[in-house]
Amino acid sequence: MWFEDFRNPPVDFRPVPFLSINDDIEEKRLIWFAEEFLDKGWGGFFFHARVGLMTPYMGNRWFNLVRRCVDRYSELGGRFWIYDEQGWPSGQAGGQVTKLNPGIRNKILKCVPSKGGLPPAGTIRTQVVKAGGKTTKRDFVVRTMPVGWLPDLLEPSAVRAFIESTHDLYKIHLKDEFGKVVPGIFTDEPQYTTHFTLSREDALPWTERLPAEFEAEHGYSVLDNLPSLFFDVGSYRKVRYDFFSTVTRLFVEAFSIQLYEWCEENGLKYTGHYEWEDSFLGQIHCIGSAMQHYEYMHQPGIDHLGRGLHNPWVEKQVASVASQLGKDRVLSETYGVSGQSLSFHDRRWIGNWQFAHGVNFLNHHLALYSLRGERKRDYPPTLSPHQPWWNYNTIPADYFTRLSYVMSKGRRIVDVLVLTSLGSAWCEYKPSDHEGVERVFKGFTELTESLLSQQIDFEYGEEFLLEKHGKVQGKRLVLGKSRYRVVILPPMKSIRASTLELIRRFAEAGGCVILVGEMPGLVEGEESEELVSFVSSLRLVPNEDDAISSTVRPMLSKGPSINWISGAEIEHLLVHRRKIGSAELLFVVNTDHGRTMRIRIDFATSKPVRELLPLTGEIRSCPSTHAVDLPGGDGKIFVEGIDAEADGSCDRVPGDLLCSEPLSATWEIHREDPNIAVMDFARYRLPGGRLSGLLPVWQVQDEVKERTGEFEVRYEFDVSRRGPIDLVVEEAHRYDVYVNDSKVNSRTGKWWLDPSFVKMPIGDLVKPGKNTVTIKGRYDSDMSIEDAYLLGDFSVEVDGRRTPQLTDEKPIARNLADIREAGYPFYAGALELRGEVNIPERNGTPWIEFDGLGGTIAEISLNGTDLGTLFWREYRLPAQDVLKPGKNEISIRLVNDLRNLLGPRHWTEGEFTGVNPTSFRDGHGWTDSYVGVPLGIDGLRIVWRSGG
């Protein structure tokens, strides 16, 4: 039975990160990464060339390293996924496509005022335009982008050149492992032109064959109607609809189908994600229609970047197509841009939200091979062995492996189909004004959020896919493998002719069709009395929660009853149901980040009910009706109708709070790693010049890089203690390094954190008071002047300072909620807190609880007994039989992350939820003061509750 593999699913269900291939790659270290990933819970990696790559891309050495990894994974059972580009977006082959074929460069269509005389180069038409009460003469100009820009991916030969330069080369070297160790190929953000180009240029996508293809498809000339694409003149809505339907088809045929068919022929899975899936405007600018491309992906995917829950329509789009067309895996490139303080709790919160929407394959963005120079700032976090928490990575990895396995089984139970209104956005789009598109999109997203907030599950219906795969069977509208009781039309202006015919037949068969907010009056951009007559007979409801719920809910099939009891509001609850053979699965998720939600679930069944615990792999028996606590970000899986042997009974909700006692103590700090001082301000001097003032190191880098040649950079720190100190300088071997004007051996062969971070003992050269570290060298293009670090047994003071002061360590925490205050503002590693607390005798069952975890891991022991490890909510451990009246010794071992060490450290607006390379500079509210995240435990207490 399927649930027998739940405890230990096959490797293909494990999360897979991007391994950022971002330096001169050494075989030994690369293989070490490959082995580490498997050991810490991942299924392998995507071999992703990124910024900083020094090994020649797609050269002989590249493929030797690739082959060595594949051979090692053949021995170990890992998976090596190909990534099809150097950086992104896909389609360029690292710039080779346009370099070798300049004629297939990307093209855009612009409309510019005619200046008289000879028209600009690339002009395809000059026309008089009457719009907005003005008459002007306009040149319609095709602009070809420079060499090194995107190829014209609407042109099949450009995509063939990409395949020949990338896919075919991998085939030469890895064909014997295709479909085995090498499961597939990831494409990243392909686009027919960039969102920013079209926005900046007020332009449209173009390709040479577009006029002929347009006329063959629609029976009239696009060249005769170019003004309608830019101005509200003529039959502009029809022309725009037809234009984007043709552009989308050309992109699907040229790119998606060619890559899909190549992968199909070679036994590989085509996966990845397309650019700007998250809005109608983005799709118009870059890809036409995301859902049309998903048809031609074996494992369609998206990206979900940043630390937050946003744009659920992105997940719903891809999951809808996967469900409808029988694709069992849906990938999400996720966690990138979230910052180094992304916690296990954050990972579960974001991941569970995505799984509730239909994702079931996590692609972690990203694990850096090297931290050297700018690489460490490459859209963090790095989810790699550099992190202090790395040895615990199996916790979230195992959790999502089991969740992926379960959520890939069977079929989703969905009764409601919501048509997409992208076609209406096509009608409204013009390059200089996006208001009409945004208005259509707003109605669509409001309906989406309304349904989700009321636990009404649904899928989207893309009209071109409906035309190909839709039909009516009895009172059901069928789209591929999915069957719907209800069809909802969102606020929209235009509908496809084939969609109109399909929903008319569905309504005539007794199906439920509901209009929300606005009646469409156009068919493919043209006014239609037939449509108006039909929709006037349908039920029209306002785009409001209560109206939508009262109309839709009576039409839904019967499922488990869920009632809110207390805590986070019910709109934070997501519900996902699946049919797996004769069993039915229920996945419920609390999307609130912090607050617990208590609900009551009634399965109303005599069949056995089991809870599946993805954290441990346990299967527990449950009553058919019971209360459930969902901590913030948590999800629970229940299955009705399986005979799985139970490991025990499901947890009861905690008893009522009887009393609470804060745990106050003088906390001794015992570090397991050296303390760290960061020197991220410095002075510089160029030949013949003066020593500069104290500047942020990134600014020093800019100044030195601008002038090149010889330089010196001076860091400063103050000391009021003696003892061993290590200096860490990136790529120290490239400089002459001095401490207080005494030269230091910069080729020690020792490193810290990353092989590029060279460690040098300098304790004998340090003096009380002010000290300097000076590096001297000659600048070259691969050099990056970076922050320097001091390691040792000391305390660090930075309040009101731009240079650190090292003092004698006083390892006592007065404020358990933030241990940084005790002299550890940059600490990254593990430490133990020990304290003695007096506990009164109370009635009830004792628990240790706290409100917030400043870090990633908290391991708690009481009186020498290990109580457990906490890493996501609820932060609660049982203390029964261990706690005693009077004196108790408590130990808390904390493990944090790289946030306070690597930054950004000077941001004024609170913690980042979207971190990019510019976040470390002055473009984001710079302050010279140091800003970080707490390290500690907030609200630690003993509570006594009723019950056991």
C-alpha cells in the first residue's frame, strides 16, 4: 500500500536545492558537497552556473566535473539535475546563441512620432493615427537588441541553436544516465522579451514571421492595424486579443514544445519555471500565458521568492494545469531572497502554504559553493554547509520529503473551476498604459482570495486549454482528468468563443455557472449579442465573500466538516483534499505565522481515521471527530479509510492553563565556536594620495575598483584585553597583510567558514588600544575588497561605533531574549545557556514554553534530562517527571544562522523579507549603526495545565 513508504519515501521525493556553481570548481570539494547534500536530507542538486563562475562554462573541465558528480551519485543513489543556462534567463547558452547567430537576436516593436525625412532604421510602417483628439504621424519600428541580449525565442531556429549549444552537449556526456541518475532539465525564466524592456521602451514583442503567422491565423493583417496595438483606435480589443494569442502560440511552439519534445525523446523530465508568472501584466510582457506553457512540462514549476506568503494565484495556476493534465509533480523554486535569518519555522510556514495550494516538489534556492566576494550576497540565504544549523537540515528535509510523497498521491478533490480573465487583460493592454490590465487582474485576485479565505477550493481554467481538453459529461464540466460541479466567471470583459460554447452546454446540462462582479460582453475582443443574451440568464453575484460563499457552498460535494474554535482567524486556514484509491486525505494548514488556531474536524465516518506525521513518519489513530491545534505555519495530514497500523493515538489539544511562572536566572553563556568581530568600515589610499576617511567597505571597493592599480586598505579595531586572536581576510594570499605595520603570513593554509576566508593568528601583534589591519595589493578584475573578521575569546562592543572594540568576555546573559547584548553582535554558531531556577510546587501538568526563538534550533534539558529540540511552533516541551519543586538546572543550547555575521547589517527598516545584492549597500536606507536579529529565547516560562 502507498502509505507503507510514508516513513521513508524514495529519494525522488526529497527536496533538491540549486548548487550554485560560482567559482573555480575543485573536484574534491564538489564531490564533498554532493555527499553532504545526501547525508543531510536532500535528494541531490540542480547543477546551476551562477555569478562568479570561473570554470569555463560547458568546456571540457566543466563536463569532467559533471561526469564525476554523476558517477558518484550513481554509487550513492543521488539525483543530478541539469540546469540549462549560465545564470538566467534560459535560452542564451551563456551568450553563445546570439554571438554565433547575430541574426536571431531579440526584437521589439516601438511606436515613435515620425520626424519626417527618412524613417528610422527598422521601420515597418508609417501611419497617421487619430487618437485622444489628436492626429499624429507615427513610425512603427522594429528594434533589434544588442549582441549578448536575449535571442528571439519566438523564432524556432533560435531555440534549436540553444538546444544544440546546451542540451545536445549534455547528451554527449551523460546519455547513459538520462532518466536514471539524471532525471531532467531545469529551465529558468525563459521569456520572449523582458518585463523591464517593454515597460521602459513602451514596446511590444516582435519577430520577423509574426505578420505572416498572424494573418494565417486570423485572416487579416496586423501591419494594417498596428495603431490599435498602441492606441484605443479601430477594433483595438480584437486586434490586441489576436496579437497576444498569436505571440503566445509562437512562444509555446518555438520554446516550450521544442524543449518538451527533446526531453521526451531523451527520457528526461522538463521542469523549471517561466518568467513573471505572478501577474497578468508580467505574463503579457514576457510569456503570453503561463498556463499554456505548463501543458508542455513534465513537472511544471514556479518560483516563490521572499519570506512571505504572496500571490497564491501563482501556485494555483501551475497546480491547476498539473491536476487537469495528470502531472503528478509540481515544482517550486523557493526560499531565495528571504535572507540569512530564514528559520526552520519560516521554511515550514512557506512550504506548507505552497503544498496546500498544490506544490509537491521543493527546489531550494540556493546553496552556494563559494562565499568569495560578491557571491555571498547572491540573493541569500545560502542553504548550505556554511550555515551553523547545517547538521540539523534533515529535520525540514525529512518533513517535506514525506509531505511531498503523500501530496503526490491520488487526485485532488475540487468541485469549482474559475476561468482565468487573462484574455480580457490582453484586450486592455497597451504599452503606455497598464491601468486596464491592472483593473482586470484586481478582480481576478480578489475572487481568488475570497474563495481561499472561505476554504472553498478551486482550480483555474485557461481558455485555450479548455478548448483543447474540455467537454461536458452529464452535469460535470470536464477538463482533462478533472471534473467540476461549478464554473465561476470572474470579473471579465471578454471570453473565448469556444469557452462560451462549452459553458453554454454545461449550463444546459444542469451545471452551475456563476458570474462574479461583471458580465462579459465581448467574444475574443468583439461585441457579441449572443454572449450578452446568454450571460444575462446566469446568476450574477457581487465580488464579496458572503455573497460568493452562500452561492457556491451549497453546490460542493460533501467532505469533512471543519469548525473554528479559537485563535488565529478562520481565513488563515487552507484546506486541501485528495482521493487516493478508496481513501480520502485531508491536509489543513494554518497560514498565520505566529498564532495557533484551534479547529474541530468531523469526518462523519465509521472508517478508520489516521494522522500522518511528516516530521517523524509516524501514523497515529484519531477519533472521527476531534479538536486540533494548528500552531502558526503548521499543517496536519489526516487520512480516512486506510488500515495502516497505528504507532499510537493522535495528540490531544493541551489542557487549560492553570498557572504560569517565568523562568528568570543568571544565564551562563558557553560558546562552542569563537566569538566574531566584523570590520566592515575601512580607509583606503591610492599611490600619491592621502588616507581616506572611514568608509563602508563596499564603498572602498567601489573607489579602488574605479581607479585600479596599486592600493592599500586599512581596517581598525580597539582592544582592552590580551589573548589569542585570529584575523580572517578573504583571499589573503593575494595581498601583503600587515597588523600594526608588522607583516603577517597570509598563506597559512588555514581557513574559516569558507576556503576563501583565510585565517591568520595575530595575537602576538595586537596591542592595547587602537590596532590596524592593512592589506596592500594591485587591483584586478577578479578582486573584491571585502569585510575582515577577528575570531577569539573576547566580547565585542559596537554600540555607537563603526569599528569594533574587543574586551574581556563576561559570558553572562542578563537578557535571555537577546544574547547579542552580552558582547555577541555578530556571533554565528552554537552556544549553551545554563541557569538555575527556583520553581514552586503547583498542581497540574508542567510544560516549558516560550514565545519566540531568536535562532534556528533550541535544545532544552532540565536537571540533566533532555526534554527535546524545538525549531518551529509551538515552542513547548513536556516537563512532567523531570521538574521538581525548588532548585532546577536548565540548559538551553541555541544554534543560529549567518544573518548577523554576513548581514545586511546596516538596514534601518527592520528585518528584510526580500534580500538582494543591493541590500548590502546604501540603496536601502543605510545607517552606520549595526542592525541585526535577536539571538535568544523570548518569554521562557513554566506553565501548568490541566490534563496529562
